Amino acid sequence: MKRMAARDFEDILQCAIPVFEDLVPEPHSTTIMQLLYLLAQWHGFAKLRMHTEDTLEILESLTVKLGACLRNFEAKLVRNLLQENLRSEMESRKRREARESGSNKSLTSSTTVQSAPVRKPKTLNLNTYKLHALGDYVLQIRRFGTTDSFSTQPGELEHRTGKSRYSRTSRKLYITQLARIERRQARICRIVAKNATANIPHESDLMMFIRRTSDDPAAKDFIVKLKAHFLPRVKALHHSPDAMSTTLLAVDYPAPPYDLSTLNQVLFKNDRIYRHNLIRINYTTYDVRRAQDVVNPTTEHRDIMLLSDRDSHRFCYARVLGIYHANVIYSGPGSQDYQPRRLEFLWVRWFELVAPTSQMALDCIRFVPMVDEDAFGFVDPNDVLRSCHLIPRFAEGSSIPTEWPFPEPHKMQTIGNTTTFVDRDMLLRFHWGIGVGHTYSHVPDNPIDPRELQESQSRPYLNISPDLTLNTVATSSADDGDGISKLALTDHELEVAGWDENESDQIEGSASDESMDSDHEAALYEMYHDLGSDAEWLDFDE
């Protein structure tokens, strides 16, 4: 914890919530958890690489809540608890005072007895510039762009490359040695890329696999569940000309039941399945960039998240036990041929969500008890959104069940929290419809008539999203200066766009500096002036 940079404090903030859970008694524990959640959420929105009006409004409201929560934390917790400096800080202060006084002698035990060091009280100072500047972030982002365009973090992060190479030099004539190290690393990368072999799968006989895992509860009804998973997929391949569709679908477990005669229509070529070591998941980030996650069942990077078709939560989680593919033959009704189709699948164990204690809490998950027949299942890799990051829930203790092989359902402990703040893309996935690149969250509940869609696409000046408010529309030469060409829109289109004749004159003025300054002043007033005694007006559960 010494000589930490800003990126180190960022990593600590992202992982601090499970660590501080139940660390102090109530009601102080709730106050600390709310403050950590708001800090992590504010930090995530402030560092977005792509902002919209919606994200800026959320950031502005978070700034007001964070200011009130900081005052509440300082008034109700810091003032009531006696905080003192650490012993190491006390000793460091004594040594510094000794050096400043001009004494070159080390402190002896006798002098320590004569002048016993005192541990000074520790307080929280809210009158600092860093806290005062939080209210200016939204205004600065509107005027100068996102924070990554003027942040020093990219340059600071690049220092790690040079420092790691410098530690391998002799500190003499190091410039030449650094150049040699760089060239050597570049050649090694080219050699590795040239000699890289394909991900060769490991062939497994299906019957031998069943015999080998006969005592494993995870492999119970393995073939039956696998055929039930393959049946709708292989039927879709025979009925659809697009055999490589990658449309994300909501996942629900368990798979729909089928009778045995229907499942026998799914055949495995040579009774073989093929195991792979890892899988690379490509996805689009919130700012429309390409990214990739690597999932390896033998490492800690083995947890994934998918869309859920349940109303209780938008996502479901699973742990990957194995990565396989099989050559599947379909012989049922609608079969076009008896040629094998390659189908990839993930063998997973499902997580279940634990009811959250408040809205300002991370998703708590645990394994579905093994007594449940659907605790294990299969997933189409195309349905995986991306990998997820789990942090142990330290307040719950050990997550390993004591009863084997089937622990009681009520004794299954919560094993961890899904980290919403692991990166900016994950943060916006939990704010449905905000991420521009998250196309699955922009699908309307009521599909638009294709004829209306074709008509709107033929008009380039009309850009209407069915589930988002109309924030900005470019001014055309045929309009009357209010930002939207009303003559070019029909009554139906104006109704879909949410057009209001009384508010039309205010669209252009909403982006002016005067309006932004007034909103900025209102946010600052709410942040730095008490609107109630000890910020009791703020309802953290909303």
C-alpha cells in the first residue's frame, strides 16, 4: 500500500464494496456501503469515453447525491468515531520532527520514555479543491469533451513499460540496453505469431466420457440434456438459410422438456465430442468499439453473463466447466440432409441471484444447489454477452459447502458479488438503453411497421429512436430556425418524436451556455449547501 498511483486507488475503489461489508456495526455499515457505491458509480460515469445527454444527466444527479452522502458520512460517522493515526504514521512523524530539529541522533529508548509519542486524531476534511471540483465535471465535459481527451492517465500507464525494461538493465549506458530489450521483445512476438498453432481440440468418446464421470453430479443426464439443447438449434439450421446467425437471445434454464423419441432424432457423428481449452468472446462496447474476453475453465476467468428472459433481472450468470463442439446430425421432420453440422456449446453450472438488501448494492449470486436437476446445463456461445468479474463476499465466510455431495438448499452460501464497476462497458450494461454499442438494449417492445421504417430511412434528416427521447436534431435549410423541419414531418412522425408545439422554441435554447450555467449553479447549490439537517432529506433507497 505504499507509493500508489491513481490507477491503484481506482482498482481499490472497484473492489472495496465487498471488503467493507459488515466490517463495522449498523447503522455505520449502511452509510459506508452507500458512500462506496456512489463513489464507484460517479467515478465510472465521469470517465466514460462517450457521453450522451442521458449519461450527463445521470452524472449530474450522482454529483448531488455524492455531495450529500459525503456530508452525511462526515457528520454522522467521522465525528462520532474517534479516529487516530496509525502507529507507523506516528513513528514516521517523530522521525521527521527529529530531522527538522537538526538532531542527527536516532531516537533511543530513554528518549522515547521521556517524550512518549502521541497519536493525533484523524479527521475528514471536506474543504478541499478536489471535492469542490466535482461539481464542475459535467460542465467541463459539455464544453471540452470527455475526460480521457485531456487526462494524463494514458501517459502515466505507459511508464510501466519503460520501468519494467529499465529494471533489467545495469543502470549504465541503459539507453542502448533498452533499445536491445525492445527489439528482442518485438522479435519474440513475431516468432510466436508465426509459429502459433490452431486451437486443436481434444477428441473424446461420448460413451467413455459418461463412464468416466458417472460419479460426478454435474454429468447426470449429460446426453439427454445435451440433445435437448441441440434439438432447437439444429432444427433452426435446417429451416434457416442463415446457419451462422449471431443474434443474441435471452437464455432461460432449464431447457424445454422433450420426449425420448424426439431426442433420438439428434445424433452425434462417431459418438464424439471435442474439448477446447479456451474460448474468445467478441463483443461491442458501449462506445462502439470491438473488445474480446478470453474464458478458460481452468483459471479464474471462467464466469460469463447472458441475457435473461425473466422479469426479475435482465442478466443471468454461469460458470464454465468445459468448452466443446460436436458434429450433430438431425434426422427428424424437416431435415434437409443427413450431413453433420458443427455446433459449439459450453458446459456450465448456473448461478442464482440473491435478493439484494438495497438498490445501492452489487448483484449477489450463489450456485444453484446440486439437488436441483437444472443446476448444470449447456449454453450456445453466441448467446454469451461477455465474461463477468466476481469478488468473494467476505462477510459470508467460506463458500465451500460442508455437506457432500448434496448440501441443503438453505445452507448454500452466497459466493460472491458481480462487479458492476469493473470497467465502463460493464457499468453501462446495468443502465439499460444507455450504452450506444449495446444493441440488444435498444430493441423496442413494440416493433415498428416495416413500411414506416422504410419511409423514415428514406428521409435522412429524421432520426427517431422508439425508446429514447429526441435530444438533438440537425437543423436543415427548410426549417424555421427551431432545430427541426416541421414541414418535412407528418403528424404521425411528430407524435412518435414527442413533438410539442409549446416547447419547440426551447429546443435550441436548451444547449446554450446560459442554460447550462443555470443548471450548473443549481447542482452546485444542492451539493454544497445543506438542504436539510445532516442530509436527512436524501433517500438512498430510491
